[in-house]
Amino acid sequence: MRPQLSGGTLGGLIVSAAITIAVTLSLALAGCSRRTESTHAAPTASAGGAPAKAPTPQEDAAVGVVDAWLFVATPDELSRAFVGWARPLPLLDQFVTRAERNPFTGKQKSVRTRVPDSAPRAAPDALAQPDLARFELLGRKGLSPVDVVTCGRAVLDWDEDNARSEVYGRIFAGPPAATGVLLEVPPALTARLAALSPADSKVAATRWAALFKEDAATIQDVTTRQHFLSLPDSEFVAPLGDLAKVARKALAASRPMFLWTAT
């Protein structure tokens, strides 16, 4: 189970790169068992013609807890669905180094980041549960912004600081009671995912698995560490394929790609 961070909470946390380090370990390693189940069904209309309720992890429990959804949207479509949510500020042009306190360990650490030191705030009337039913969704189990960081490192060879900045700096600010986290997938990553050939995809999935296991090797609990280290590389093929599928749709429609992860 992932730590229960709301969209509003995580939107505020991203200004601290030290926190993202802790979130990386806790989300990626505690919440990523894992990737083999997905559903490609889009929301349907109810009998009365009204949009179906946006999916929740509980509603998809029959196929494994599908708790993340990929979709594409124009800025206007996104604003209508995520009423009151604030767009992230532009990334800094240059890295800055900050001394931050990790709230999980209490230790100070110097971090490099391009995420601005301030964060936008959601409007007072922002919706905690956005209207996702208006989008064509591709659902997946266990996909989080942390996975997008690792995917970016695998696909674009980003270093860790740049990958974290590119991803965590694109998380929207929702209300404190938000039921999930909204991320705009970095445009450069979307473009590269859309262009992956079958051979490229195989190499990227293997690289993704290797990077994931580098993080998993730091887990102190022996049983958990061994579980994640034993995951076959094939576990990373399906999520990469889903990301590439939606990325191709995004480029064809000239729209950004987004990830909604329920919390």
C-alpha cells in the first residue's frame, strides 16, 4: 500500500527535493507489486445517459487494484475536469542546490533540483474528486509519478536529478482532500515513448527493470528486498507499452499526456 498522500499534499511536497527522495523509496518500493494487470476499458455512460462515475481503486478490485489511469487532454478539457487545480510553475532554467530535511529520516541532505522553491495553491473550491469520466482512460495497477521518473531515466537517459525535476515539477496542486495525484508526463518523454520501436521498447524495459532494482537493493527489510529483486524484466514490458500507446495518441492529437494516480 502506498503512503496516503493527497494531490494537494504532494503538490506542496515537490518543492522539497529531499522529500521526493523519500517518496521515491516509499512509493516505488512499497507500492509497486506490481505491473502485470491492467484494464483498457474507458468509462461508460449510465443508463440515463449521464457520465459514469470516475473509476476508483475499489471498483477495479476484481482485476487487481487498478489505481492509476493514463489519458490525454487539452488545457480546457483538463480545467473542466480538475476544477480549481493549479498548474505547476515552470521549471527553473538551471539547477539549484538546497539543504533540505527529509521528513521521514530527519536528516539534512543537499539536493539539486530545477523545481521552483515556491508552489502554486489550488483554489478554495477545487474539486477533491475530478471528473475523470469525460476522458478515455487506460488503467494500470501501481503506476505512479515515481515510476515515470525511472521510465524517463531508462528511455531518455536522464540523470536522477533531472528526471526528478522533470516529473515532480509537473505535478498539479490539488486541494488537501484530493483523492489522487495529477501529473503531466514530460513532453520530451511523451515524444520519445511515442517513437519507440519494438527493439527500443525491449531495451528500455530492461533498463527500467535494472534501475528499479538498484533502488530495491537499498530496502532494509530482507523479505521485501528479495521480492522486488526477483521481479523478471518482463514485468516492465506492459507498463512501458501502455505509456507508449497513450503517448502515440497524445502526439497524434497534439495533446499532452497525463497520469492520475489514486491515493
